[in-house]
Amino acid sequence: MISITKNKWSWDNLVKNVLCLTHPDKSWIRDISMTWTQRFYAQVLTYGEIPKHVAFIMDGYRSYSEKSCISVQESYAKGFDKLVETLQWCLHLGIKEVTMYAFSLHNFEQTQEEIDVLFEELKTFLEERDRLNELGICINFFGNINKLPDEYVKLFTKSMRITKQNNKTLLNIALFYTGHDELSNAFNQISNGIKNNDLEESDLSVELLDSCMYTYPSPPPDLLIRISEETRLGDFMLWQCSYSYIYFTTVLWPEFTAWDFMFAIFMYQRNVRSFIRYKLPTKKLSLRAEQFVENVRQNRLNSLYMIA
């Protein structure tokens, strides 16, 4: 059952809210790609608990290409169109942070042609800066920066700078990323901190490890949606998703619909109380550890901006 926590329930209030969201003069979201019926049910969902941070593992491009008898490039193009749609659905529900798993370090096993197609589509998406600014989307990237070609680092950094003032939704794009690589990097950072006397053994904690991840300072996802027929995490945010609700769907990413998305939200609302109680309270870092974390984050940003 959906718990009603935000507003006093009434049929008139619900209809009024839906009409406001669908009226062209009342909404700054354009071409929202949701039917009136979908918007109605989306409004019903807002009377329950909406996740603050939703992560997606986008998959199924090759399967969709074969199924639809289209080229891989067309499949990726439809996938990025779906990304724009999904962002609009998230904005519609008031979700403040979205993370997309765009490219894994394991994806190097794909053909160079497929990798080139993916990055060309990503480039096209990022060049729609006016659209991103109109939607109020702030762009962020995380992953193994050292693996990124300079031309793309420059593009990503420019996108981050141009959209940094936007505050409707933060879009994290994970590139050249795996959970194992992230953990290894965090351990190395902390180990070097101890060797250089920037940290002491008494500073070691779960919170310090959290703060040395690529994803810092973003909170862990409340909901992770795994697209395609796979029922595995694919080495994505292994540490952060310890207490996330994970929803698996067999739908291929280019075929993902607003109904699929809303059902995932509904399942999260049904189960949120059963797993949220297991989250442990966080402990405050020492001043020395806070300074170390800030230096690690600043060095990561500087490595981006130096290339740009």
C-alpha cells in the first residue's frame, strides 16, 4: 500500500494537482512524453515516499538492435532519447538525483565501432546544453578519469561548468567505471594518506571510505533499476547499493516506458520500510579526515580541469 505522507488526501486535491501539471502554462517541462493517464498515476505516486536518488543500469542495446532489425547506432540513438524521457519522468516526480551507468571498464570488450557509436551519441546528448538548462539538469561525471580520452574530458568538463547552476535534478553519468575499480582507488587514496601522514589509523572508518569514492558527495541510491534480462549488478556501485532497493526488469532500455518506471517506484514504496531500518547512522569525520577528503575531491576535479 502507498503511504500518504506529503499532503492530505482528497480526490479534488489530486485532480487539481494533475491538471496543474498537465496545463501548458503551469509546467516548465515541455514534451514530457507521458499521457494524461500516466501523469494521473504519477501524481498518485507522489502521495507515497518518492526516492531522492534513483540509479539506472542501462542495457539491452545489442538485443534491441537484433530484435528491431536496426543498426547498433540507431539502437544507441533510441537509448539516449530514452534517457531524456526518463529524466523528464524523474523531474515530474520530484526526484532530485539520477545516476546512469553509461560505460563500464568491462565495455572495452565490445568492438571499437560500438564504443565509438556510444560516445558519439553521448556527445550529441551533451551538446544539447540549452535543453539541459531548460530542464534544470546539472551534469556530473564519475569514474576512472585516467582512462578517458582528452577530447571527451574537455566535453564533459564543459558540460559540468555550463550546467552547474541548474538545481532541478543532478544527473550523474558513470563512465569508465566499475565498483571494484572504485573501491581499489579509495583504498589506495587512504593508504597513501596514512603513508604521507595526512591520516592516522584512528581516522579509518566506513565514513572515510564512503568519502573517498568516485561518487562522493552524492548519497547512495534509494532505488536501483536494472534494465534488460540480467539479474546482476554488473559491478555497479557495489558499496553504495548495500541498502538500496533493487528492481529488476526484463525490458530492454530503448523499450523502457513510463509504466515500467512508475511500477519500479511503486515497488520501492511497498518495500521501503522493510529495508530502510537497516541503514546505520553515520559518524562524523575528524577535522584531519575532512581535510583529507576535500583534498582528494579537489585533486580529482583538478585532473579534469587541467585537461580541459
